[in-house]
Amino acid sequence: MHKTAASPLALMYAVLVVYASLYPFAEWRDQDILPWSFLLAPFPRYWTRFDVAINVAGYLPLGSMLALSALRTGRSRQALWLPVVLAGVLSFAMEALQSYLPLRVPSREDWLLNTLGAALGAAATVLLERMGAIDRWSRFRARWFVPHARGGLVLLATWPLALLFPAAVPFGLGQVFERIEASIADRLADTPFLDWMPVRDIELQPLVPGAEMVCVLLGLLIPCLLGYCVIRSTWRRLVFAPLCIGVGVLVTGLSAALSWGPVHAWSWLDLPTQLGIAGAIVLALVATLASWRVSAALALLALGVYLSLLNQAPESAYFAQTLQDWEQGRFIRFHGLAQWLGWLWPYAALLYVVVRVGQRNPKN
């Protein structure tokens, strides 16, 4: 029996729900009301179909993943009611905590719709299990992936979501150095510790076209190599590689459409990017012949070069404006999910590969 990827995915999704529910984590205060007083509040005057849909849809994946986790760990009797209880408790806690945030409005209707969404997700998963869909996935996983592939599958499943966050360089995840440096400087302002921070003699310089091409190439090659660490045979890798790269290109186009409008969905496909994509396809196909250990070693090398190049480049002013649109504008609901995945995904992949390579007797 392999460990299910549904459990860590459910935990990650729950953390993101907490983040999205309490963002921006500012101006906490006691507003002289009981945290559960929203249960007795009058029905809201303004209520739209979008409000209903987003509250149901937001918790539907959580209910589904919790139910799948219960099914795959031998707790079938709990697969229907436990996700509803857990999601309901989580939603109630979020609504109660929102009573301490002046920028958020707790709502009884939100809580009920969130719980309904989790119930629908759990019911759909249980129904699919009874129809045999879960067993078919298990057989597919056993044919395609090694038994202990849970970590790699979680990373591969979250990679497209990470690409939704707009990047200064296409497929350029993990560009955090400049932000961390600025954040530390802000927190150390007016303290003697500010003088301890290293000072750069030369400001960060934009990437030249050649370096941008390498970042694009590595940004697409890394998830392919990660997949090769858990995919069983060469011919399956040959199927996976173009599919993975194709998904990355399509999601990046979607991110550009969300950021700048549908007209500019493919404006990022300049010559360095096109060459990088072509190079990634060629190298990914060649690497299908490598063993999983060689694939892991290549992934470590690629991640080191990739993160080094990206974090030696600054974010452009135009890109900063795009981020402001995401963080303060109409894409606020994506903010909690895509931003943190876009920042942290390469480092999580790096940790996973290091741990896997360090295993003396990995179970393949």
C-alpha cells in the first residue's frame, strides 16, 4: 500500500483557506462583539450568485481531498461525514476570527455554503469511489509511478498552480531574494541591526536574453526531471515530458491573460522564450533515458543554476505594477494560492530531491 497524496494536498489546501480567509492579517482588534454573533445576524441585503458559487466552490476541493484521504487510508465509513465536520469546524473558526478583522465581514451564510461545498465534494468523491473511478486511478498509478511517489506527485500537481502567479521571467518561480532583502531592511529600520546587512556594490541587473532563455529552459526542464524520479519506464516519460511542458505553456498563457487581458495572453512568447521552450523539449526527451538517480542529480543541478540566475535579477517596475493588481485588485482570491506556491515551489522541489537522493535504499 502506497501513501496517498490526498492527505498532504488536503493539508496544503486547508492552510491556503486559512490564508485567504484572514488576509491581509492586519489591524486585529476587539470590536466588542462575540466571535459567534454572526450566527444571529440578519440575512445580508446584497447577495449575488457569485457569492454563492465562490463559497461553495472554495471548500469543494477540501471536502473531496479529505474524503479521498479517508478512503485511501482504510477509513471508508468516515469518508462522508468526517470531511463535512472538519470543513465546517474550519469554516466556523475562520468566520469567528474574521470578527476581529475590520476589513473582513463574518457571515453565517458563508459558513453554511462552505460546509455545503465540502459536503458536495465528499459526496462526489464517495460516488466516484463506488463507481470504481478510485480503483482505476490506483491501477493507473501502480503502472505509471513508483510506490512511494507521493511527494513527487504533490509537487507535480501544484506546479501548474504555481505558474498562475505572474513571474518576471516566464516559468521563473522562486524569485524571492529582492523581496526578502527589502522586507528584512524594513523590519530592521531604526535599529542598530540595519548596519549588519550586507550592502551590494552594484545593483541587481536585468537578465540578458541568453540568461532569460536558460531560465525558461530550466523552468520547464525541472518538473520533467522531477517526474522522471517517480515515473517507471522510458516510454511513459516520453508521454509525460511533452504533456508537462504543454501544460506549463498553457497555464502561463492563462496567467498572462488574467494579468494583462486576453489580447496579451501570448505576448510573453518572445525569441528567448521560444528558444528556451524548444531547448527544454529536446533536453527533456534526451533525459528520458536517464535513471531516476541521474534524473534527481540533474534536477539538483538545474535547480541550483535556475534559482541563482533568477535571484540575481531585479523585478521590473512594470512587473511590480502587475503584482499590485494581483495583491490589491480583482485577483485577490488567487493571491493566497498562487503567490506562495510561486515563491516556494522550487525550494520544496529542492528539498524533496535532496531527501530522495539521500535515501540509502529508496523503495522504487
